[in-house]
Amino acid sequence: MRDTQLFLDGSWCNASNGRWQDVENPATGEMVGRVAMATNLDLERAATAASRGFAVWKAMPAVRRAEIMHQAAALLRERATAIAPALTEEQGKPLVNSISEARNAAAVIDWFAEEGRRVHGRTIAPRGAMITATAAREPIGPVAGFTPWNYPIGQAVRKIAASLAAGCSIVVKAAEETPSATAAMVRCFEDAGVPAGVVNLVFGVPSEVSEYLISHPLIRAISFTGSTPVGRQLTMLAGRHLKRSTMELGGHAPCLVFADANMNDAVQTLAENKFHNAGQVCIAPTRILVEEPAYETVLEGLVQKANAERLGDGMDPATTMGPLAHGRRVDAVDALVKDAVAAGGRLLTGGRRSDNRGYFYEPTILADVPVTARIMNEEPFGPVAIVNRFSSADEAIAEANRLNYALAAYGFARAAGTIHRLSTEVETGMMSINHYDLAYPEQPFGGIKDSGFGNEGGHEALDDFLNTKFVSARII
């Protein structure tokens, strides 16, 4: 059993009222720990600490900030195999994926550490003699970050690393379902020498924490990863207080497979990324649209891949797919699959809860699902792939753009003209063609339309944490 505390002003502590919430292993249903649940008093302490920490961090030379961040990355990389078992126990993913998540997070820190050394302004040609005109980039102030349970380290580290690279401090509200791995990552920053108050970690009732932190006068920017409905609420709250916000919200990624594509590559790539993390991935390919001549080939290949997945506890080396996060997720996915079949879709494999203990749902392939079915319009966020056919590029692109979700999209084709159409006509924040190439630290990561705004990757990720100050001075 693990107790995960809050990290406030450089110290680990219990909640001020001593409240705890149980943490469950989704593979077994057993309790594996507790997490401290912050009160408003704790949140006030976090915001105040972040304000003090910001003054110290902002004044520190960028090269020194980068050195501390690199040290945090080295510690996380060194501790990855030790941190991973707790991540697997709390989130469910296979151990090998938990190790990769921790190591990838270290790469994110390293990349942003260097990017923070390249925050430059510019000189503007003046309109008179003896005048200087400059545009400087300055850190906006303390940030409030809100992160989900599907990638406890991977999501939180993007918000922490980008904020720190820009010269900001941060209060991270992480998921109560998966607290200890996030805490272990934060401890790497602590041990690397990040000053007190620069990084703060809280857990608590989500609505209460977001209401308090977003409206707090010391918090100047918001970064949220989660569902579109919650993102709308937090955007309205941030707007009420004129707080800048970054929203990485839901997706329902289309994948357009044309008949001239390499079918083996398409099937392999789609299966790997559909069933990774039990499909609990905002950029997972979900609406797979296949040109008529290749339809049966792709369908057969995906069914074979789904049937080859081995469900089980992520601590078992033979497991390739772990459980869903909790019982509510199983109920939601099962309801969508049942609705799709009732609407006329064909269930080719899966489509039921597993007999395993815990919250397992079988890898599922649906075919010929009408657009009126709920699953064609609502993000399933589970191990379910929908495979429909198309007869023309116009038809496929129209379906890809039909929904207001526009986070990620994929395409497989050989013809240069088709690739150009995919690149220019599919409405999405991210597009990967003929391979899976998203979410690396140096790449922009974000959606458009109902999938949010702003970026959590690339140099664009720093933009929402920086103000631009114009200064014109006449020398007399």
C-alpha cells in the first residue's frame, strides 16, 4: 500500500484535514494505496508558493534553469524501471509501456530544457533617430495544469516542462486514480534542485480544485488535458477571469486507407495504435475508412490483430493489453458497442467484457457502422475500431471532416495527389501519413475545433506561457 502526499512549497505533506482517497488496481479491483485530497487551504498554500517560486525561477538565468531540468531528466531516466511498477498497478498498462512512458517523459524534459534557452525577442526598426524598439518574451506567471489518468507521467511532464522552460512556476492537479507515478516524477524535479514553490503537486475533487485554482488571482495561465465537455467548462471559467488557457481535448481520429497503400503497413500501424493503452488514447485511430477494393483485406487483418492481443495484468510479461481505468469506462464502451450493433453495424470480434478480474474489455472490431450510431459521433476511448468503406476520396474526406473533433488524423496512400489532398483537406490539428509519427517533444501537439486550442509540443508549447512586451525608448 502506498500513500501519495501533496507536494507544496518544496515539502511533501498530508492534506490539511487529513483526508485520503483509496487508489485501486484496475486489473484486480484491489486497493493498492491512498492519495491525499487537498482542501482549499492546501490549494491556497500551493498558489501562494507558486507565486513565490515564480519570482525566484524567473530571475534565474535560462542556462541554469536548463541545467536543473536536465538533471531532473537524468534522474527520471535512471529511476524509470523503479517507477514503472507503480504506474502499471494504478493505471493498468503493461510494464514495458510504463517504462517507456517514464523514459519518454525524460526526453520531453531534456528537449524543453534546451528550448527554454532559446526564448528570444526581436528588435524592430524604429521610426526616428535615437530610438530603440524591442519586443521581449517574458514568462506569464504561475500556471495551473490539470492532467488525466491515461498517461500519468507523460501528460503531467509536458505541462511542467513547458512551464519551467518558459520561466514559469506551476501547480499540477494530477489524477487521483494514478497518483504515485506522477509524484515520483515530481520528486525528480525536487531532487534536481528546483527551488521551493516552482513545482507543486495536488490531488483532490476535480471540480473543486479547478474552480479554486482557475479563479485564483495569482494563477495566470491554465493548461488542461481531458474531455471536451470539461474543457468547455474550464475555458468559460478561465475566460471569466481573463486567464490564458491551453486545451488538449477529446478526439475521434479518422484514418483513410486508399487501395494503393501498403496494406501490411496500414494494418500493423492501425492495430498497434488502436489497442495501445487499451485504446485510452486521445489520438488513437478510431474511424477507419477503407477504399472499397481494399476493404476486406484491411478488415480481415485487423480482426486477426485484435484476436492476437492478450489481455491481463500489466505486471505479467505475456500481457499485451491491460484493463480499462475503471468500471465506468467498461460500461461506457460496452454501451457504445451495443448501440452500434443495434443500429445495424456488424460485430466481427470482441464486443464484451472479459472474464478476467478487474475492468477488462475485449479488443473489438465493428464494421459497416451507420453514422447515426453513437460510436460514430462520441469518442469511445477504449479498444474499439470502426471499419467502414468508401468509394471516392471526396466521400472519405467528407466523413473525416464530419465531426467537430479534430485532434489527430491518419492516412495511407501511395499516389502523390492523394497524399496532397490528405495533407491539405483533412481538418485536424495533427496528421500522420503512411506511418505513426505523433507526440514527439519537438512536434506541435494539439487540436482544433472541439478538440481544443494551443499546443503541448514543439516550440509552440511555450507560447501560451509567455507574454510579449513591446518597449520603445528614445535616448535624450
